[in-house]
Amino acid sequence: MDRFTGAFVNQLEDHPADFRRRRIPAVQSPAGDTRVWLEKRRAEQQASLVPTPGPELNRTLTLLLAPNREYGTLTEKVAGLRLALYLEALSNMPT
């Protein structure tokens, strides 16, 4: 992926309708095997962007929050509430 990013990043132009987006001129866009590979990679990434199921999200968030110094000083109730807030906020997000 780094090779493709490096090859095309300097060819990007501002998108006229959206300042957050960039585009590449059609004549300089990837073609052939390169385009096929990039389309396959995009499909893989889109397929991986699914919400993490509840129990797995709970485990993942616990692992992310537990190393925090403050986490060990919280009461069990406060730690549970904090985890519940994160679970609610991230329930539809891939983690």
C-alpha cells in the first residue's frame, strides 16, 4: 500500500466540491493490474468495517481502558459506568 500511496500522492488535486477530499486526474489514475489490486484492497477494507459484536466489544474496550493509570483507582461502579458509556458510544463503530 505504501508503494501505491507514494506513487500517486503527488498527483492529487483539490476536489472542487469538497475541500476535505482530493482527487487524481483520470489520465494519471492507476490502470490494469494496479487498479484491480486497489479495487480488491478497497473491498477488503470495506468488508472489515463492521461493528464489533457486543461481548467482543466489551472485551476490547476493557483491554483498552484497563492500562490507564486512573482506571485502577476507580470504584467498580464508576469503572462499570465508564465502560457502559464507551460501549454505548461505540456500539455501531468498528473497533
